[in-house]
Amino acid sequence: GLIRLFCIRHGERVDFAFGSSWPELAFDKAGNYQRLNLNMPLSLPRRRNPFRDFIGDSP
């Protein structure tokens, strides 16, 4: 019969990997994201208030 293989990849949340203060380091005062580590996402989804919104719901 037909065999199907599913690969599932787990990614660690940024706040778990870099601590709860990661937004203070990754965002400037204008709200622009800057990747500080190769393990951080290249870009983030747009949000109204990126700094505040990503504190409660990190990538």
C-alpha cells in the first residue's frame, strides 16, 4: 500500500530562547525590528504596536 511520511518541525518561541526582554533589544524606539541573532526570525508579521503586541504573543 501507499506509505505517507509526515515531518513536523518544532520551533522554539523567541521569548523562551532569549528571555522576556527580547523586544527591548530587538525593536528600536520607532518600532523597527532588528534581528540580533541567527536564531531569531528574519522578519515579523505586521502589527499595530509591534513592541507591545509581541510581548504577549511572541513568534
